[in-house]
Amino acid sequence: MARRREAVVRGAVSAGLVGPRAPLAGFLDADGIRRSVADLQAAFADVPEVLHTFAVKAGSLVPVLRLLAERGMGCEVASPGELAQALAAGVPPGRIVLDSPAKTWNELAHALDLGVAVNADSLEELHRIDVLLDGATPRSTLGLRVNPQVGAGAIGAMSTATAHAKFGVALHDPGAVEQVVRAFATRPWLTRLHAHVGSQGCPLELIAAGLKETYDLAERINAELGRRQVTSLDIGGGLPVNFADDEVTPTFAEYVQHLRRAVPGLFTGAYALVTEFGRALLAKNGFLVSVVEYTKESGGRRIAVTHAGAQVATRTVFMPEAWPLRIGAFDPRGREKTAPDVVQDVAGPCCFAGDLVARGRELPELEPGDLVVLLDTGAYYMSTPFTYNSLARPPVYGFTTAGGGTADQVRFGTVREGQTLRSVVVESGLDQVEALVSLVPGPEGGPGTD
Ligand SMILES: *Cc1c(COP(=O)(O)O)cnc(C)c1O
């Protein structure tokens, strides 16, 4: 693993993809992504009917969606932008699931028109769907998201099944289950229940407990209605990722083993299943590489100033306890450094003091021109930039070592071009440059008087 990574970093330096003139780039492991998809599919191989969707927010890059689609996956989307990306990648509408707590009338109408599956987030949203369908039979599979309120995992912001979470119909609220049963009774087209119990930090026990409640609710609805109206269960994503070392744990197979014990009914074929994994498919299949621009000492602490900060590692910078990242130290040619460890901070380029991706970390002493590698950043990081300081979005490259494992055998392909300065300026209103001065009359004789 480490040897292969070094070959890729060395190959990237030789190819000029990262270095003094290209100080920051993301890299995605095309072989690894394929393997992760295969592991997911193998784990569910016994389930008669299953649609694996990829949670697009974890890797909103069209070539990534395309690769996943080519391996048979669909997409879970939660915004018009993500839906457009999935369609642009060639994902058939029938393999797209729209989840979002804030779907507008227009977004719902568009999804129903396309035949994209929709999970309503509330009973109010079901009323909108009633109006839009106007008695017609939908082409889309329609479901309802529920919140089994089983509690929080280790990261509050990632826990979607707490008592007050904003997602889904809160099942433990008084009268909620009865309301849900009635919602199904009056809508024969409502055939799916959806739960996504949480993301990173949610233990498997918690996810399983939430899915058990969801499964039991489906059984109850079907029993009360006297027909098998609920035919599919969307079990969400949220498999946690190990950010501590290279081991993939828990695996998809372990997840399924766990679920099988906790909710055996899920695997009998009585319900078709939909999954929505994001982080577990991509996180360990990508890393960011940045040049160390300067090093300095401040108050007795050594700091390496790099180009990878809050704009690409937003969560790590703002919530360092919840989102620690491993950092690798490489020399300017891309060879892993072996110098003795020194306690250092690794800082980003943003203009605020907290822009650090590691504090007091023991790493081989970094020098200007060296490279730092932010490991396990294939999901959410490089594809979800933050435009602070108008820093340009870095390029993202895919790689494969299928043709051989040495640095000169690694093959790269561009997934996303680095953002140009022209694009930075256009996105910040270039075409409207006069908008404000022309709104307010200028001083007599000034540029705004005519
Ligand atoms: C974010 C999200 C996912 C994916 O979560 P991961 O932790 O990346 O697997 C799946 N479903 C929904 C509804 C989500 O919001």
C-alpha cells in the first residue's frame, strides 16, 4: 500500500502534476474505487434485488460518477446540482434517488418527470407530491424518509437519527407512526421506506438499530394495510471509515454480517434494497498532495506552510478532533521521507490562524519543496472545496497501476482541471462589474453620473 502510494507520488512529480508550478492536486485511485465497488456488490450478492447508489456529495465529480455507473451503480442526489451531475455522467434516471430535506416544487416536478426515485422527507412533502401527481400513476419509485431516533454517534453533526434531527419523519414523536401508516394507506404509490441513520462516527450497532426500526415499520404498514405495499427499503449509507491507518475496517462484508444478525428480514428478498454509501467507497481511494512552500518557527513550534488547508480540508480544519487526517511526508521527488520525526504543525494557505491540517504532529522534518500527502481524502475533501480567499479549486487526477507498479508505469488521467484565475474572477461577478456603482448615483462629474 505505502509502496504503491510512493510510486504514484513519484509518478505524479515526474509527470509535472505536482511540484513548484502545481502546488496542490488531488489523486483518485481508479483501481481502488473499482475494488471498493466490487466489495460492496459482493457483500450484498445474496440479496435478490438491490440497487447500490453512490451518495454524490461524497464525490461530486462527473468522471467518478461515470466510473461508478459503468460498474452498475446508481446515484443518491440531494440537490439540483448533484442531479445534473448524475445525469451528465449517464446514470439512468431509474437508478437515481433524490433525497433532500428542502426539495422545491420545481425540483419535485422535475424528478417525477424524469422518473427519478424520490424519498419524501416529511408528510408535507407528500402533500406536494399528491398535488403534482394529480391522481396520475408515478413513473418514479416514491418513498418516505423516517428518523428512527436511535441516537447519536461520535460526531453530532453527522448523526441524523437523534431526537431532534432535521431529517425524515421522527418515529418516536407522539402519533407519528399512526400518521405514517395513514400516509401509506391513502397513497398506493408510496412503496418505499428510507432511513439514513448517520455518517462517520455512527457505530454499526446504531445503524442496525435504526434499520431494525425501519424494517419493523415496513412490516407493520404492510400488516395493517393487508397488502405488501412497501416493497423496498432504502437503508442509506454511513459505513464509517478508518482514518487511523491503511486498513479498511469495517468492511462492507462485516457491515452486512452485522445487519444480517440484527435484522435478518432485510435479507430474505421480501424487500428490494437500496443502499447509499459515500465515504466508505471513496475515502481511502484518494489523497491530496501539496508542496511545502515555507517552513518557520513560531513560539518554539515548527510550522510547515503548505497549499492544503481549509479550502480542501474544511472539516479537518474547523473540527480537528472529529476529523483528524494522516499526513505523509515526501521529498521533492516524491520519495517518502525517512528523517527522524519532529513535532510540527502543518498549515494551509488560508488567511486565518486556525488553518492547520495537523497540530503538533510527529513527522519527518519538513523542508521547503517537500510534499505533504493528506491521506484518505478521496471522499468529501477534494470534491467539496470551500472558496475561502478565492483559492482556485485544485486539479484532480485519477490513476491506475494496472499497467505496472513502478513510478514510470503509473498512468494518470485528468478528472477535473484546476480552476483558472479567469474562472475565479468570472465566478465572483466579473460580468456584473458595474452592478453596484450603477445602482447608486456617483458624485457630480464622477464615473457614475451619466
Ligand atoms: C450523506 C448521505 C449518505 C452517505 O453517507 P456516507 O457516510 O458518505 O456513506 C447517504 N444517504 C444520505 C441521505 C446522506 O445524506
